[in-house]
Amino acid sequence: MPRAARNRTITLGEDELHRYAALCPRGYSRGLADAVIHADAFDVLPGLPDKSIDLLIVDPPYNLSKTYGASSFKKMSDGGYAAFTRRWLEAVRHALKDTASVYVCSDWRSSMVIGGILDEYFTLRNRITWQREKGRGAQKNWKNAMEDIWFATVSPKNYTFHADAVMTRRRVLAPYRVDGAPKDWAEQGGEKLRDTYPSNFWDDITVPYWSMPENTDHPAQKPEKLYAKLILAGSNPGDLVLDPFAGSGSCAVVAKKLARGFLCVEREEAYCALAQKRLETAETNPAIQGYAGGVFWERNTLAAQRKTLIEGQRTL
């Protein structure tokens, strides 16, 4: 079925698929960087150099029966999924620097397994919950509209966290003034706005859909804005970010846009090719939807975001 004229979903023709897939290495070789590797993560992770990774972001298949391209993941028992989680953790742990941070995505059910296991291996610091605002309603249960991201660090004390880099700009509902002047807020683009420190509940994330230029047909694509928060908070420019279950390449694309190095691994050829096409686009379009002027914007503040981009500076 042909797509609507305004549909911006990234697709690949047959020639593009082969051309972009050919750009993806089929395994890891020492010194490789800024690459989407077409391989199984369990074949690649043991061969990574020891203590080479600054930031690990993992979006593993959730414990659901789901098709990903030409392959599928079958739901396991909680014990089976725990063994799967320990398997990739054991494979990657040696590659993490002593100062590395770890972020692992999960749904509500797999979260109960992942959180406890991360606490065995690392210093567990927080659980972020983000609002998906997408999904079908349920007749006999509550609609599943939240997902978790577990935050852990290798070191109990020495790790990277840049709170100032992930401030959220929100509308002020009750603007307070002192001697007639705004207190901790400013007016921009016709809206009253305040910069706030990040919390562990994110309600400003939009799951990619057909009118967004980052959207692909991957069934579990995470938003670029989500990865941008993790990468800006947990790394420095030039650091190396690892994503062992890369999907359509959102982590790689955002790392590139934010001047970080990246190694991403994906076993599906079509998703590797999509990632490579997105990386090519990022060379000329470094924008991240919902991030402008050095802050993350609340939903429905587009006019103020545009004003910030035009001014090219932060005003709050």
C-alpha cells in the first residue's frame, strides 16, 4: 500500500538496502569506531578491548514474542530471561571503563528482572520511567503507556553525570514575580518558560511516528530525544558509546550528532542499512526533535523552540 504524501518514514529500496548494508562491517576489528556492525552481539562483545567503553546503552528485546525483521524473539520464563540478561552482561562487562555508566531499557515486566540483575553487577542508581503515549487500549487491563530505563555505574563514586546538559524547558503555569520582575522564568515565543533539573519521570518524549523524519518501520524504535538525554548526561564529547542491540540505529545517529564516538551492533541486515542511511542524513541534518538551544523542550512548545533556533542562543 502506498504511503501518504506527508509520511516521512525512512524506507529503503532494494538497491539502497544492499548499498548501505555493504558499509557495515561484519565483525569487530581492533581500532574500529563509529560503526554499525552487522553481527550478533554475543559474537562481538567478548572481542571488544578491555575498559574501552565510556557509556553503555542497551535496548534489549523485551521478554515478549516479537518479530524483528527476518528473525524473532520468543517469550521466556522469568528465569530464562534472567539468564539471557546475565549472558549479555557477562559478555560486555570487561569492555566497560571503571568510570562507565550503564543504561538499560525495559518494559514493566522485564524491568522486574533487569533491575535486580544490574544491582548484582554494578552500583544501581535510579530507575527512569518515561511516558510512551502510544499503544492500543486494553479492555481488561490498564493501557501500557510507560517504560523504564535503569541507570547504573561501574564505580560507586567516579562516574559522569552532567545534570546541566539535560535541563528541561517547561511552561510556567503560575508565574511568580518579585518587584514586578519574573522570578526564575522568562517569556519566549509568546510563552512563559522555566528551565528545570531532570527528574526520573520523563513526560516530554514522543515515540517516532509517520510524520517525524527519524521514523522507520522498526517495531520498537526508541526516540532520538531519549538517547540524547542519556548520551548528554552520561558522556563527554569524544567518549565512546556502545549499543549492542542497535535496531534501526537511533543510538548511533544521536551519538554522531552529539560528537561522541559509537560502536553499535545489529544482526538484521535491513536495520543495519537503515542505520547507515540515517547516519548519512545526520551529516547534513544534526537536529534532534525536541532538543534546541541546549535544552530539552516540553511538548507543544514549538513556537518557542523555533525562536531559540533562530536566535541561536539560550536566553533563560
